[in-house]
Amino acid sequence: MAVVITVAQQKGGAGKTTLAANLAAALAETKRVALLDIDPQRSLTRWHAMRSERRSKPMEIGFSDVSGWRLGNELDRFRRHYDVLIVDSPPHIETDARVAVRGADLVLVPVQPSPPDLWAAEGTLKLATDEKRPVRLVLNRAPASGKLRSGVEAEIVRHGYPMLATALGNRTGFAGAFAIGLGVTETSPRSTAAQELRALLAEIEAVLR
Ligand SMILES: Nc1ncnc2c1ncn2[C@@H]1O[C@H](COP(=O)(O)OP(=O)(O)OP(=O)(O)O)[C@@H](O)[C@H]1O
Ligand SMILES: [Mg+2]
């Protein structure tokens, strides 16, 4: 039976789709992984289509661009055939995102280190808490140091919000890999971006254990 990871954050552009795609690509090395795209923008669907059309075939990732209201059934259908299901959700916390959070064994909330991103994350954190789903913030596009990062981190600690220790930096490799249907662990396995992604994945696996 698969575990379900939902990537959710009502703030647009926080890095949900990038995170979902890169986690799936890295996990696909060792596990049967499927992605479910419930965001009508369909960015992840296009990423997966590019991946499938590549001449040198990368590791296979299952896929469904199901609409939010059918997600529950689709999760049940996919669960038997995969080890991990990753759901990419739209930038709001209305019905579809709610369904995605409800079905999750772990909810990941990417936040860029700025106050509005953190404020937006509060809605998703509350939603996950209401649904009694384990949830973790993931700091994304974070500078290695500096006031903005330390300020947001202090705020996260002050509120007691659960956060993974590994942050993803602001790295062009993420956009570059996404543009060709791959993850950073595939395009540049020894890059800092890939190392961060693997460290994040190890933390996620520890939470799910
Ligand atoms: N760690 C990162 N380093 C550099 N660029 C990043 C990083 N994470 C995301 N981006 C870039 O930020 C932009 C938004 O990312 P993405 O589409 O993943 O966000 P999203 O939360 O899915 O957006 P939406 O809410 O519209 O679905 C993209 O151009 C992506 O390449
Ligand atoms: Mg997206």
C-alpha cells in the first residue's frame, strides 16, 4: 500500500510543483512512484508529458491528472500499484486542496523565506491540523544565511510550526531540470540542488517511517 504525500500551499509560486516533480524523480530510483496533478494549471502534467517523450527514457513515474473531486477514488485505485503517491495541489485551500490534504499521510508546505509566504502557509497548516494529518514546512529558495531567512525561521520556531531541517536553496538547476521533464538528481546528481533534495528526501522518509 502506497504512502501519500500531498504538496500544498495556498500561496502561488511557492514551489509546490517543483518539489513534487523533484521528489518523484529522486524516489523513482528505488520506489514505484506516481504523481497526481489536481491543479487545473497542469504544470506537473506538462512536466510529466515532456518526461515521457524523452528519447533516453528516465525512470518511470505513474501519472494522473485527475480533478480534485475524483482524487479520493484515484488514490484508492493507485494505492495498490505504487509505493509512493505524490499529489500536487492548486494554490488555494478550497475543496480540492482540502481533499488532497485529507488523503495524505504527510503534507509538505513549501515556504519561501518571506513573511507573506509564511502567513499564507498558516492556512494550509491549519487545514492539515484540522484534518489531523502530519504536516511539515519546507523552506524553499532559501539563502544560505541572512536576515530574511533567520527572521522567518525565528517566527516558525516562535509559533512551534513543524519544519524539516533541510532547506532548498534558490538554484537555477530546479528550473533547468523542470524544463526538460527531469529532476535535479537526474540532470546534475552531484549538484548542491541534488544534495539538498536527497537530504530532504531522507528526512521525509524518516517522518513517514
Ligand atoms: N528551489 C528553487 N530554486 C529556484 N527556483 C525555484 C525553486 N523552487 C521553485 N522555483 C521556481 O519558482 C517558480 C514557481 O515554482 P512552482 O511552479 O513549483 O510553484 P507552485 O507553488 O507550484 O506554483 P503554483 O501555485 O502556481 O502552482 C518556477 O519558475 C520554479 O522554477
Ligand atoms: Mg504548481
